[in-house]
Amino acid sequence: MILPSEFVNWFRASSPYIHAHRNRTFVIFFSGQAVTDPDFDKLIQDLALLKSLGVRLVLVHGIRRQIDERLQQQGDTPKFHHHLRITDAATLQYVKQTAGLVRIEIEALLSMGVSGSPMAGAKVRVASGNYVTAQPLGVLDGIDYGYTGKVRRIDSEGIKQQLQQHNVVLISPLGYSPSGEVFNLSAAEVATEVAIALQADKLILLTEQSCVLPVFNTPILQLTTDQADSLLQQTPGLPDVMARALRAAMQSCKQGVARAHLINRQVDGALLLELFTRDGIGTLVSANPYETTRPATLDDIGGIMDLIKPLEQQGILVKRSREKLEMDIDEYIVSERDGLIIACTALQPYADHNAEIACLAVHPDYQNSQRGNNLLEHLFQQAKAQGIQRLYVRTTQTLHWFVERGFVACELADAPQAMQAAYNYQRNSRVLVKGVE
């Protein structure tokens, strides 16, 4: 049973994302394998929940597994080259049949609404259509791909009209030529091109595994497009399915999609965990860093006050009024993660090439990471650029943290005069110093 306090804390934490996602356009890809999963109905429920929260949804589904099964039932062997199916005339018939059956199954599940809730039975309107114009892939490496095609154009206006009418748009991996031919397409490519054409807020790729570094098996939480490019070039051991998803995410973000997410669909509720919690559960790819360290502005004062208030109450930091923060805001540096101030500090200059580190604070959820070290390194770089030779700090409870980073104790009488004048003898803070190299 969830305790009331846990529910309240969770709801407060998720409410900014509920607000931020309303009326945003998300393009979501899931594979044919996902459709055959016994828990696929749970994913459909989560998608219906997103729709109920005001998210504009475009769903692109795959059919690879279903086509393979049909071919094998007929005694045929699926043929691939560079992970793309070779589609002859007979295979194309299976492709068309399978696409229709899978689309109908998804539409039926969406019609159920959110079971076990007041939305049970609330029908989600679904629109499908010929939104994808395609052309044949042709002959590559001497291989004739037949009716396998590539995206030529997306009818973005047609999709937008359906979204404006509050419909969920469902797109199968088929494309149509102006001459009336049908082509079998990569569903991931369709999702990527649709997201780019719509300039979607998010491209979400529901993958079959988590995105991890192969050597250390550690999850990759976030990447810029440049970092994703470097990872692909420098890590030949990345599984093909992960590499293809990263390329799709990177391509979409380079062409205007705000963010792309790679999420392991096999984790129950992974889509909701990624979208409605601060740190998510998948891999976020964006053109610009998701987390930045930068000079503070007046708009950050509320976030800084929320961050330092608990530390002031514990006596770790000296209390600062909003007016004091406004006056000194040019001295502050903040680390911002998806709109939340998770760390801050200030560099207060004194005479004779001295300065003091003030108000070094890190959000409790991130205190076991490198945020404090990163801020300290940022301060030293800033001090060096300003010609500062010595950095002082006053502390009551974090003495060892600074000592471990090269600070040494000194007498108050050796500190700058302005620092001595501001010293609070009731707090009895220890004074430390470190040279700027």
C-alpha cells in the first residue's frame, strides 16, 4: 500500500511534467515484437493515459516479427541485407496483410481506454491514412531490394489536422508512391521522418533492451548528439539494435526534434517513468546538454532558495534573504537539470587576489554524484580567469569534504580583512584555503 505522504511527494514531483507535456507532440515507435508481448495491453493503457493528459500522440508500429512468422508458416525464409528486408512480390502481400491485422489489433486495444479506472471504456479515437510517400530503395551492393522502400515525403499537414481534432494518429510501416505502388518500410525510419516533419517535441523509441556501455554494462542516461556520434564511432561493440536506435535519435535531434528517448519497453511502466520523473529510466538524446552549469540569473532565485533552505535550517549554510541573493546574483553559479536547480555556489572576490567560496549546495538526490566536484572545478577555472590566487571557505560541517580536495586549515587572522569583518563567532566556522593553480 502506498503511504499518503509517498503519493503526495510523487504527485508533486510529477506535476511539472504533466503540465509541460500537455499539448506537446510525441512520436512513439514500438516494434512488432512489442505487439506480440503478453503485456502489450499495459503499454496501450499507458499510451491512453498520455492521451488523457493532453499529449498529442503519433504511434508508429513495426511488423517485422509478424512478417517473419507468416513467411516461415509458408515454408519461406526471410531475407535481409544490412538489417533491411528484401521484399519480393510474394513477401509484399504478407507485409500488407500483416500491417492491416496489427493496425486493427492496436486500434481495438486503444478503444478500451484505461481499464481499471474511471476512463475504462472511454474510446480513444484513432486515425490512420496514407501519410507516407515512399520510393523504392533500388539496388544496393548488387542487391535488389524489390518492394522495400524509403521515405520520400511525410504529409505533416494531414497528421497535424488529425492531432488538432484530438485523434491519435497510428502509422504502419508502409509507404505509397504517386503511381500507386506500395512499399515496405523500416518502422524506425518512418517514426524518425515523421518526428522531423512534425518538428515533434519528442521522438520516443521503445527498444528491446536498455542502452548501456558494453564494457562496463552501465546505463547511458543522457547524450548530446555530438556525444552520441562519438559513442557510435568509438564503441564498435554496441549491439546493432542499440546503434540503430541511437542513429535515429541523433538524426532527429540534429533536424529539429527537441528530444529523443530510448526506453527499454520490457520494464513495466517505463514510458511513464521516463516522462514523469526527473531522472527517467531510459537514455535521453538532445542537441544541447540536458544538464548545464552556468551563471545564475534573477529568474533562478526561487530555485536557489528552494535548494538552500533545508541547509539553512540545518545550520549548514548561513541564512540569506531574497534581497541579499538579488544583490549578489552575479556572483552565483548554478547547475540546472531539466529546469530544476540541483546545485549552486558563489564566488565572492576580495582584495589582493583573494576570493571566498560561498553557498556551495547540492540537491539531496544528487549528493553522491560529481555535482559538487564539478561546481568546485568550475569555480577554480573562473577564479583563475579573474587572476585570483587564493580561495577561502568557511565551513561548520563539511570540513573533510574540502580537505579531501586540497584545502588546508588556516587562522582567521590570515584571511582577507573583509572576510574577517563578516565572520560570525557564534557559528565558529573553520577557515580553509587553497591556492589557485
